[in-house]
Amino acid sequence: MKQFKFTIHGNEYAVDVIAIEENIAQIEVNGTPYEVEIQRKVKTSKTPRIIEPPVKEPSEPEIHKRERGEGHPISAPLPGNILSVKVAAGDIIQKGQLLMTMEAMKMENQVLADRKGVIESIAVKEGDAVLQGDLLLKLI
């Protein structure tokens, strides 16, 4: 951001140039924002400009999906035994959060959330044996 001081008809103005795009400048004069047109020949660039769409912020999980019976199942990645369950029904979880730990082939495996959501139901408890693809829990 460039800053200038102008004196016009004896009045002093503090001007901050915020951005210039083509022939339109966004400026702030003594704290008041303005958009002004610059009287100059617009330089054309040979390099294309990439305009990215604005990123939509993820919204909180919609609880009303429960009423329609929609849900996202989390299944067992391989056969094994459930060692610990780290969440409870109604918990709000984030993508990548640890949901439970299971033992398979004498190794501990972590079951992580693949998306943000709310725990609708848990189909297993500690000590249960599960097969690959068995439902562990359901997200909404």
C-alpha cells in the first residue's frame, strides 16, 4: 500500500492507495474509501490472469439429516477387535479425528474420520470382533 499527502486549495489530504486493477484504483482519503478511475492507457499483459472462485467455508453439519435417515457409514478397514472407542453419539467431529482403535494382525490400527460430522450412532463397543466392511459407526 502506497501513502501520499496531497494539498489541494490549502487543504491537506492523506491518501492511501490500496489496490490498482486496470484503470480503477481503490484509495482511502483521510479514512474514507473511494474507487477512482485513472485516466491512462491500460497496459495489456501477455500473461493471462488466473481468477480463482471464492472458497466456500464449510458449514456445520446439518442435524435435520437424521430425520430423513441419511448418514455416512464408517466401516472396518480390516478384520480385527475393537480396543477402544474414543467418541460417543452426538459428538461433533473433525476430518482426521481419531474415532476408535482396533487390533488387526497383532497391530493397533487407528480408525479416523474421513469427513466432518456428528456421530449419529455407534455400532460396536470395546472388545467386539469385526470383519472387514462391518459398520463401526454412522455420521450425519
